[in-house]
Amino acid sequence: QVQFVESGGGLVQPGGSLTLSCKVSISIDTFGAMGWYRQAPGKQRELVASISRDGATNFDDSVKERFTASRDSAKNTVDLQMNSLKPDDTAVYYCNPPGIVWDYWGQGTQVTVSS
């Protein structure tokens, strides 16, 4: 069984920044990549960022140039640095390896961007 614990969310004004962190209960190097997903109210969960085992990153166009991702294999953590936040970034954020269909999801962390 694998567990994901996301943290760092909160309420932030437009243009603000937040850093999310995800702690994984097993070695993140088990997976080829780790990803950050988000689910806004009434919408499907979407992948917004991924980071490979060697640190290469990919971002959805909606967050490109604003979000960065990092990973620490020694601590089994994955971080998402979010800058220039917009109201459209409001969602629950989850970490999970991309492309795996399973039931192992954390509780997520709520990000609310509002003035």
C-alpha cells in the first residue's frame, strides 16, 4: 500500500504564491515520474505538472511559466511552487504518479485564490 500526504494549501490573493508539498510513503524512485493533479469544483481531475526521475519537468499550458516542480528522493517528497496565482487555479491539489490507474490517492490540499 502506498500513501500520499499533500500539504501547503491555503487561501491566497491573486498574484500570490504557495508551495505545496507531497510526502510519499515509499520511494518516489519506484515511479518513473511524479505528478501534480488538481480538481476544481464541478470539473474532472487534471494533470498540471510532472517531474521525471531525473528532474525533467512538464507543465500544462495553463500553469506553464508560473509553476515549478521539484523532488527529493532522499525524503520521498515532491514539491510544487506556484507563483502568480489566478482564481482559475482554485482547486484541490493531489500528487500521484502520472498514468497509473489505481485507488491510492491522498486527501489533497485545498488551494483557494481569491481577493
